[in-house]
Amino acid sequence: MIGRRHSTPPKWSAEFCACGEQPLTCFVTCCLPCITFGQIAEIVDEGRSSCVGQGCVYGVLMVVACNWVYSCLYREKLRAKFELPAEPCCDCCVTCCCDPCALCQEHAELKARGFDPSKGWIGPPNAPPQMPPSMSR
């Protein structure tokens, strides 16, 4: 097959349960997961929602033990945005069994892709995706 390039499927930048690589994120996520979730949601929504608003919704859902469902929805959005595989299993199982680990992995993924979740979304809401210089029109 001349002329065809084989590309490797996208992979997560951080392993699931590799929280020790980011001790501060791990600590914040274990103590106040609503902060980490809010940061992730603001970036995944590209500024259409706020960290504070999303964190508050997550916190309210924690009271009734349904936060993992909301987290699952955002994990699915993040995976779709970056074409990541459902690893180590489906999103609902990951967030239900260990939501703090899922949040740490998602936070690390955003950092690896050049975002700073602690600063939030930088750019206009609904901004079109930036094309890398190598992909100019």
C-alpha cells in the first residue's frame, strides 16, 4: 500500500490512576473535586460555562451522590473533542468507580494539550479551533 500512512490511534497523555505525577491536583481533587471539575468543564465548554458555575452544580450533585453522572458527561465531551479512547473502560464505569482519578486524568490531559485549567478558558467563547501551522489552508 504505497502512499498510505498508518496512524496510531490517539492515546491519553496520562494513565488513569497516575495521580501521583501531579500531587497538587490530586490533593485538590481529593479534598474539593468541584474545583477540578469546574476547571475541566470551563475548558471543555470553551468558555461557554464558568468554572464557578460548573463547580457549584457538581457540588450540589455531590450531596445526592450523582456527581459522577455529570462528570461522565464531561469526560465523554473531552474524549470526543480529542478523539480519545474509552479507557480503562466506559466513561460511566470510570467516573462511578473512581471519579477523583478520572478528574486527575482529564486535568492532566488538558495540561498536556497546552491548556492551563487553573487559568480557565483563554480565548473568546465559541472560538474556532486553532489550526497548527503545519496545517495551513
